[in-house]
Amino acid sequence: CSYCLPPPPSRPKLQYFDMLTVTASSTAAVAYRRLTPRALSQQIRCLNIYEYIGMEIMSRYGIATPKWRVAKTISEAEHAYSSISASSGSKKDVVIKAQVVSCGRGLGTFDSGFKGGVHMITKDREQASEIAGEMLGSKLITKQAPRGLPCNAVLLVERIYLRREMYLSIFIDSSSQMPVMVGSPFGGTSIGDITASNPGVIFTSHVDIMEGIRIEQCKEMAHHLGFAEGSTQAEKAMTLMKNLYAMFLACDCTQIEVNPLAETHDGEVVVCDAKVNFDDNAKFRQKAIFANRDYSQEDAREVEASKYGLNYIGLDGNIGCMVNGAGLAMGTMDIIQLKGGSPANFLDVGGGADEVQVQKAFEILNADRNVQAILVNIFGGIMRCDVIAAGIINAARDIGMKKPIVLRLQGTNVEAAKKIIDACGFHMILVENLEDAAVMVVGVAEIAKQAESLKIGIKFEGLGL
């Protein structure tokens, strides 16, 4: 996935504007972005699901997967192992995988110190019980999830003996706004290194959304994946591609990433592992799929913000941002970065936010222990500056705001907003120019950061600080 790969060779300095690009967070998407122009488009939020749920959906569309069972307790893991191991009449090895919504599980580490989120069970039920016990109830730390994600279930899968591994995915290409099928004759855990050093092994094929996927496209991709033309395996691969696209369309997927796609020694073409995402905007017609959402796998701040219609994404910096409009939010984050600061979040309150939403936004920022200063940047068009001002003041009074605020307001009712702020009794740093506001908030955050590192108390004038 994109988190596990090195960045493209020449990243633009204004890196946060890149977040608006609609692309899948997958290995192929990253490699594909290296080869194509970037497009500015609307932001898409995607539902991530567990691997076993993706495999369950695939089975409905005639997509071949190994035999599998899911377990949420040690006892269930033992029974699942016995069922899979003896399914063919002779003992089989079984793979056990931690079910967390993250890439790089095999190289992850549990907070208990247990290494690896993917293991082979080669002995007996006791080994299955032992490994499941290490995984269940612990947090798996990966490159994509450095804070760790709770493992509430494990997936047990029959071991497949592979003749070779390939890569196949379908996702939305932001530059063309079309589905694109991406494949490589190389797959498995090394796919990231391979695509970074040799992007020529990535093959792409755009799909006309009105026409659908064509047999010629599937035939060409099967050839790129290394299947002999006219062979039984090539036909199976082509059928799998058509079924994947049918699932992609019918389930409102934003991404289906199969890695690896395997050709077995007995001539089968099987999906061994898959990452599937769904467009949040399709929740109303994909209720059965969205019922599988596990909020324990998501940032609690993002979950809380979504309840109030706020667009929030947590980052690793120490300057909280509250802005109206995604483009302005990206620009604000970039100018903070250029002035030497680090944004703690993306937070777009939208054009029609009310005082309740503004107050909730401040509650989220105030509760974030990493945030040491807050920059509010509002351009009042549909959103009125006086509504923002009232929301800020209410938040300061009701939740006991403990962080310094730099405020930049322009547009509709800005003079009324200034009067409200002047009369409220709180001292906020009101700045006319965005560049000056960025310099100010970076400086204030740095003062707070240094004071915290030296373990000395500081007091900012106003807001009772």
C-alpha cells in the first residue's frame, strides 16, 4: 500500500494539497501516480473492511478464494483450524492472519511484543490456540497504523502452494475519473520494492464506465500477467477479472486490491489476499456492507467528527486547524508547513456549519493532546463569520478552552464577528493576513512545545490561560 512505499522521487513542496487527489491507497495506485499527472478533485471517504468480509463478498461473485474460517475466540480458532486442516481428508497447513484494517500485517508487531500478524500453523490445534491467544485482544502496530489497531478476530486460511504470485487491482483513477485495472506479473510482499525500482512491470487498462470491461482488455491483462494465450489458466484469469469488475461496480467499491493473485500447481487462479474499500457516499444503498463497519479500527476523533457532519482527518503535528472549504484547508496546512510548523489535522467545517458544529470542532481540537495552538481560517461566503465567532466563544465558555487561538476571518459579516469577539471578554489573536496568521500560530505553538519539554508552566493572556 502507499504507506509501505517510499515517496515518489520529486514530491511537490505543497504536499497537503495532494490530499485532494482521489486515488486508492494501494501499491498500484502509488506506482500509477508516479506515471500519470495528478488531478485536483473532490475528496472521497472510503469504508475499509476486514479481509474475511471481502472474501465473503467475493465468493458471491464467483471469485475463487482459499477455504477459510474466521474466529473471535481461542476456542473458535481451534475449531476453525481442525475444520480447514482436515477438509481434504489429509492434514493441511493453515495460515492464521490478524484481522486489522491495515497493510503490512506480516511485518507488524503486537503491543505485547509478539512478532508478525501472519503465521503458519504446521503442527496442531495447540499451536493454533497459542498463536490466536497472542493475537486476540492485542494491538497490532504496522507502518500504516503506528499507534496500533485492536485485533478482535483472526482469519484461518488453508495454505495454498503457489506456482507463482501476481498482482491485480481495480480502482478509480483521479486524472480520468474512470475505473482503471492495474496488474503486474509480480506480487506478494515484495511488490512495493519491485514497483519502486521498476515501474515498467505495472500494466494499466482504463475501463469505460458506460461500456464496461471488455473481453479484449481482460485478454491483454492476462497476457501481461504471464498467462499463455488460449490456456485454461488465462481463461480463468479473464473470468476472475470480469467478476472483480462486476463486484467493483455493484458494491460501489473505490478499490479492490488483490495481492497476491496466485496460480497454483494444479492450475487454479485464486485470490489469496485482498483489500477492498467502499465509497462512503454509497452507504444508503449498501447497508448490508456498511453494517460490517468496525469503529474500533478507525480514529475516534474522525468517528466523532463524522457524527456532526465535519470533515476531519487526524495528522501528527501540533497545530490544530479549523477551516471552511477543503481547498482553503489544504492551503492553510501548506502555509503552516512552509512557515516551519506542523498541522495536527485537516478539519473542514463546510459552508453551512452552525454553532453546534463549530463548538464540536473545538471540542475535538481541545481534547487532542498533541494540539498546542489552534489556527482558525474562515473565508465567509455561505459560512458567516459571526456564526464562527459565536461558536468559538461558546466553545471557550462551555468546554473551558485551554489552547491559544489565532483567528483570521474574512468575508460575510466579518465586522459583526470582530465586534462579537471584542465584546466577549476573551483575548484571541486576531490577524488580517493568512501569512501573518501562520507565522503567529507557528510561533505560539513553538513556545508551548518548548515550555512542555522543559516542564515549565506558561500562561497565555486571555481565555483564562
